[in-house]
Amino acid sequence: KADKARELNKRIENLVSHFQYSLYVQVCRSLFEKDKLLFAFLMTVHLKAHIHKSLDWSQLRFLLTGGIGSSEPPANPSTWLTDKLWGELVRLSSDVHGFEGLEASFREDQAGFKAVYDAADPVSAPLPGPWSTKLDPFQRLLLLRVLRPDKLTAAVHDFVKSSMGQRFVEPPPLDIDKCFKDSTATTPLIFVLSPGSDPMSTLLKYADSLKTQVSLVLTV
């Protein structure tokens, strides 16, 4: 249940927060572990777009696709950034609002960008020049995509954590008691298993705690 509050606005805030987390927990029950962060990110982006009205759709499209090149980018001025990432950086600078001048900045301060590229933790590494203060947390994801795409998952984790809170990057373990209470005779529990997982012992222990016996378990 949501926390009580005397002030109407605070009560509404508590209800919204409770509903958001409840939705996250309910959906995570049906997701594989590897997909839970992606769902938390989708929730965060949805709220940013439709509730806070602060999402630039061109930025999201670039984050997902890397942009679509309509022409050959200029020659890559660096020796350490791959041509593929250089092409994405050029498209980010020319096609996405908020990143105007990025290409010129890269040419002028390659050492500053290479420091991010070489950093052990590029997610939290300071960005060169004005970009450290110019970009919000979501926009930093786009810049990281063109510099260190291998660290994008870690960056998404930090973005969700800073936007939604720690609990949205720490999905709770399966609670068989809550799942059972949500089930009915016409809405059974269905376990979709990955190789090596077996909930049978947990199910039998729970049945024993209810002093009942599992008579039938169907497998497909």
C-alpha cells in the first residue's frame, strides 16, 4: 500500500510512486533476468516522454539506431575511434538537437574525448569542454554510444537508478506467496524456465507451508 499523507499533492505522489513500482514488480515476474533492466529503461523513457514532457524523440531514435547515414562522413581525424563510431558521431552532431558543434569540438579537443574513451569507468568520466555541463543524463547516453558503446548497458543502469531510484535496478526475487495470492483457479501460475532453473523445490516447500499437497504439475 502507498504511504499515507495529509497533503493531497503528497498523497498523489505516493500513489503514483507505489503504482509505478508495483507495475515494475508485476512485469518483472514474467521477464528473464537479462530483460529486466530494459523494461526499467522503457518505463523511465515513457515517463520522461509522456509525463515530464522532456524527451526529444530524435535523441531516442539515435540512441536506438545510431542514426541513418545519407552520405559519406568526412574523413576520420583520429586513429583511435573506429570509422563506424566516427560516422555515428558526425550524424549525432548534424542530425540531433542538442549536439550541434560536437564534430568541431571533437576535432579541436581529441585528447579530451580520448580520455573518456580510455577511462576505466567512462560512464562517470568527466566530459571535455562544455559537454560536461551541457548534456543531461539521458543525452550522456548518446555521447557514450559513439565513444564507448560497450559500456552503454552500465550507463543505462546508472540512468535508471538516478531517474527512478535504486529499487528499479534491483528487481526483487520471485515471491511465490505473492504470486499464489494473485492467482485463481482460472488464472494459474505458469513458469517459463530457462535452462538449468527448476522452481519445483520452492513450489513444494510453499505447498508444505500451506499444509497442502501438489497433486499435478503440467509441463510443456
